[in-house]
Amino acid sequence: MESIRLSKEQIEQVKTFQKNEITEYQIYKKLARTIKTDNSQVLEQIANDELEHYNFWKQYSGVDVKPNKWKIFKFYWITRILGLTFGIKLMERGEEDAQASYNEAAKYIPEAEKVVDDEDRHEQELIEMIEEKKLNYVGSIVLGLNDALVELTGALAGFTLALQDTRLIALAGLITGIAASFSMAASEYLSKRSDEDEKISEALTSALYTGFAYIITVFILILPYLLIDNYFVCLGLTMAFAILIILSFNYYIAVAKDLNFKKRFWEMALLSLGVASLTFGISYFVRMFFGVDV
């Protein structure tokens, strides 16, 4: 290694890089010990890469640096709760923000750019090797979630104006939602079984993901009608919950599957709210035409 004299500010920056690398090393190492699948070997390899990064920077700082314990705790539990792929890719997105600092470091440590680029490329290749079974069923979850949002926001908007009673609206919405969740799950099963290569167990799993996503969405959207008496306030809260569900789910998928978040969010949000608005308008005219007053 060529002897390079660094300023105090440059040494502090190098120590920051060290802290990031040793922290991520500890996260990957901890996950590798916890997860008892083939993914543990991949995580072990990534951990070793992070340790190499750390040792590279240590050559220039000349000191050891302690990891960020809060970051270890945070990303370990995000990964355990929300999934391995999501947790790792969310953490690596933070690394992208540090790229400018690495480029700056390359000005006074010429080896830095090549070493970091090579290691990051290898790291990304390893991350792509991680297999998470539930991500194979994202399509089924999207089907259940999207269908529930579109159908139930529309149905609740219609019921709100037609029935004007929160208990009746909740009851009608719950019956409609539960029946529709079973219907969607059955349709997903039959759709998967139409492919001769699809196993029964995989078709059943897809159906369960679809039905579960649907029924959870139903309960969240109906919740305001079970807690509040003003049906217009309930409808407003239901629309707000729908937006939050769309926001959360699309952010999760955008991170885990490297997709465009804004495009998917606006597409789903406009579709759900558009159907709800249309149904609300239709209910108003139907109620006026038939002279129904509940």
C-alpha cells in the first residue's frame, strides 16, 4: 500500500466509512447465524465482503471503529419482520446515499474507487442470489389487495350514501368483503391450476395469499364504520386508510423488487379512488331515482 498522508477531516471521513462497513458486517453476520436456509451462506459471503471493506479503510485510519448498535438492532428486526430481501435492499439504499462520499474519498485515496466498485458489484450479485419464497407470491398478494381496494372502496362509498347508517354499512361491507375474498381465493386457485406445471400446493399457497390480503384489507377499510357514528367521516377515514395501504404496500414492493414506486402508487391510488367516486355518484342518482330513504 502506498503511504498516503491524510488530513484530520479525511481520517474522520474514513472512520465513518469504517463504521458503516463494520455495522453492516455485524448485521449480515447476525442474520447468517439466525436464518437456517441456503440464504445463510450468501449472507455469510456478504458479511465477509463488508469486513474486507472495513479492513481496507482501516489501512488508512489506523484504528478500529465500533459498529452502530442502533442500526444493527433496527435493520435486524426490519429484516426479521418484513422479510430478508426488503430489509437488505432498504439498508443498501442507504449505501447509495454514501456513494458521493466514496467518490470524494477516491480523490485522496486512488485505490478506493476500484476497490469499492468491485466489492459493491460482487455484493449486488450476491444479494440477487437470495431466495425468499414469499416474494414469488407477490402477484397473488397484489391481486387480493388491489381487488379489495377497488371493490370495497367503491362498495363502501355506495353503501354510505344508500344506507346512511354506520352499522348497516359495516355489516353490508363485511358480508360483501368476506364473500369476495373467498371468491378471489377460489379464482386464484383455479387460475393457477389451469397451468399443468403448477403444483396443487403452490396453487393453494397462491390462493391463501390472495384471500388473506383481501380479507385483511376488508377489515382495515371497514374499521372506521365500527368505531365512529358519522358515516361521512367514516368514508373519509376509509379513503385515507386505502391510500396508506397503497402507499405502504407499493413502497415495500418497490424496495424488495426494485420497481418504480411513484408510478405504481399513483396508478393504484387513482384507480381505487376513481372507482369509489364513480360508485358514490351512481349511488346518489340511484337513490334519487328510486326515492329510497333508509
